[in-house]
Amino acid sequence: MKRYTWESLKTKKERKETEKSNASDKQEELQKEVDDKEYSCLVRAVYGNFKISTLVSPSDTDKFITGYSNILKVHMDSMKKKERKKEKLKAKKIQKVKATIA
């Protein structure tokens, strides 16, 4: 069974139109607020159990990126590749097969 709200069609249409206009006005205001803000960048790093984080403002991004890239370049050559267990297992299997053939 439908309920009747005793509103005329004109008042329903008027209310819908005002709701639409209010919603569009609110969206425009929010868009203006968002455009005016400058967002900072959050950078996080983890080394073992040691965690650091920093906020970089938009005006300092170039300075931060150059410093960060210099640190990465200095410490890149001391990094080692991880030895893969699967490769070791394959090598052992190949050796076993060669030993049984020979």
C-alpha cells in the first residue's frame, strides 16, 4: 500500500530544484577550497625496525628530491642481489641428474 504525503506536485518539484541548486553550490564551494590548498608530500622509510617519516612542502620538493637522489646514488653500489632459493634447488637437481647419467 502506498503512502500519500499530501504534498502537491509543485511543492515536490520546487523542493527538488532547490536541493539540486544547493548541492551544486556546495560542490562549487568545495572545489574552490580544494583549489586554494597546497598539499604537502608524506615520505616514509623503513630500515629494519627503524621507521622515519617526513612532510615535504611543495616549495621544498626540488631540494628534497635532489638530496634524496644523492643519498640513493651513494648507497646503491653497496647493495647486493638476493640469492634465490629456487635457482639453488634447480642447480642441485641438475647436478643430481648429471651425476646419475655419468
